Amino acid sequence: MVRELITVEAVDRSFGSTDVLQDINLIINDGDRIGIVGHNGAGKTTLLNTISEQEQDVGDIVFAPGIRIAYLTQIRDIESESTIEGELGRKGRQFQELEEEISAIEAQMIDPAFYDGEWEPVMERYSELQQTLAASGGGNVAGIAKGILEQLGLDKHPMDMNVSQLSGGEKAKLALARQLVGLSGIDVMFLDEPTNHLDIETTEWLESFLKDFKGAQLIVSHDRYFLDQVCTRIVEVDNLRAWPWKGNYSQFIVQKEASEKALGEHIATLEKKIQSTTGAIQQMKRANKYDKSISAKHKMITRMQQELKALNSRVSRKRKPLILTLDALDKASMDVLELVDATMTF
């Protein structure tokens, strides 16, 4: 039986007077690879943060007991003043909860009164946490990250090189290498635009890595090809809601187009019924036919209007297209670029 890792029920999230998410319902099962899509500003990153941090305003977000999560952020967590080796040694969020619980137990162990109570189960938990940390590579983050860095082709630089000297793409690789350490015991991984600043070769490596990863994944990305290669489900964030779809991104597009067509036809049919029923009531009033059927028709219109409102809430917002026109004042030379005695090194 598939294990439910996270359950999201009737969740709302707002910032001040601005509603960002409403009535979000989602179940994340073991092995799910869910792509989160939607236009810029729809609330995709907010959805990831709300679920991972359990910071909803209304509703419930329930984690299965004992699950561990990791988060690959959209903004690469890089300390530019650090060296490559120093950066590789920093632990990602996947170790945070483990180390916090270990520190809490160690704080109890300092107090002599701790051993007057039921301390054996606590020490068993402490030993279990230490073993999990070791198995996840927590004691050798830098060494494991270096191995990942070699696979990403970024082992040519000296380890004492300052991070600020790296290009944007190289910084992205460095952050990726560090944040992918210790995922063997992770149940759910949240990834926010993981392919940002990555070249094609590194993106393909990441695709393969994620396909082999055994835990569940929630991935925000605008890279349609990446979503096609990795994801088995799609959640579209639109009109403050999260709409679930089966399959990868291409399958989602086909389903959505068919759904929007059927939805449009349903709305048109309902609008015609409301119009015709309203017309029938007006005719009955003109003929002074005031009987129970008028009351029944009013109730029918009310029900249809409620249904119409619900259907319209599912209609995707139409984004205004960007139209850009550039007119040259003078005809340019045919020479677009000229290099003389140019050199380029990496």
C-alpha cells in the first residue's frame, strides 16, 4: 500500500489583505514526483514554503510521523565570501531537524536530574539519530559534495578559490552539490526552480539523479522539458487554487486543453439555460400566471447561478500577451560583430 507522506486539507494562505492560496487540497505519496506549474506570481513558491514549513493560515498540513524533508531553494544558498571548500562543508537543510533534535537531547544529558527519570528511551533515540546522521553523510558533507562536484565538471578549480570568483552557473553547481548531500534518508524533497543557471549537461545529470531518488518530490519549474522528463503528476496553481493533473507536463497540456473546451461548453449551456428560464418567468409574469412553477423556476435559476459561479472559478486567467516592436531609425551596417586579435580563456 502506498504511504501518504503529507496531507494538505482546505489550506489558505495570505499576506496581509492579499490572498495567495485558497482551499488547497493535496496528498503527497511515497515516490510521487509532482511538478508545480503556473504563471509568475501565481503562488508556486508560496505553496512549497507553506507545505514544507506548515505555515498555513487556515486548514491542516499533516506530516507522517518521522518523515524527513530537504529543500533546494530558488535562490542559491551561497556565501560569496567563503571558499569552495568552506562552502562544500556547510550542511543543507536536510540535516537541520536531525541536528536540532540531537542538540536538544545533549542539552538534557548535561542535567544530572535527566538520569533520575526514564532516560533509556531518550538515549535509544539519540543513538538512532546519530546513526541516521552518519548514514546520511552528515560527518563528511564536504567529501561527498566534492564527489558530486566532480560529476558536475566543477573539480578544475582549487578548493581554496573564493566563491565570488565563480560564474553564476558555477555557483549554481556548487550549491547543488552541497544541497544534494545526505538525501538517502530523505522522504520528501522540495525543489524551487532547480535548473536555474544550469547548463544542459548539468540539467540532464540532475534529471537522472531525481529519477533515481526514491523519496517524493515537489518541483517548481518553468522548464517544460525538465518536467516532462522527471514528473509523474502536475499541480497547476491558478486563481488561488491548486488543480491536480495526471502525467507529465505534455500530458497535462493535452488534458487541460480538453478540460477547458468541455468547461467552456458547459458554461455556455448553463448560461443559455439561465437565460431561457429567466425569459420563461418574465412571460409568465406578463400573462399574470403566478403559481408554484414560478417559485420553482426561481430556485432553479439560483442553483444554476451557483453552479455557474463554481465553474467560472475554474476558468484559467488569460494573461495579456507581450507585444514588442523595435523600429530602427537608421539602417544599420551589415557588420554586426568584429573581433580583432581576440582571445578567450576559461
